[in-house]
Amino acid sequence: MNANQLINMITRMFVRKVVNKGLNAGIDRVSGGGKSRDQMTDAERSQARKGKQAARTARKAARITRRVGKF
């Protein structure tokens, strides 16, 4: 391996980690509720739960898309 390949490999690893953290932070911010559980009504709790599940699904989809994009 030459120096250019090593630099590219390290850069890709770093960028991948930064993008993952950014995606996760953005998804958490969008899906997160502003209230604590005891301040929520039953409907708000249900909606927050669905939001968390949707965030989990979005995270999995993003992970799969990145994996497929490598090829």
C-alpha cells in the first residue's frame, strides 16, 4: 500500500464516523420529544414511542444504504 491509499483509507474512516454521528444526532433531534414521560399524556407517549421506532427504522435504512453504496 502506498501513502495515497493509506491517507484515503484513514480519511474515509474519519468521514464515515462523522457522517454517522451527524445522522444519528439529526434523527434523534427530530424524533425526540421535549417533555419527560410523566408530563406527557397517553397520546403523546404513544406518539413519542412511534417517533422513536421511526427513528430506529430510519437509522437502519441509512446504514443499509451506506453499506450498499460501497459497492
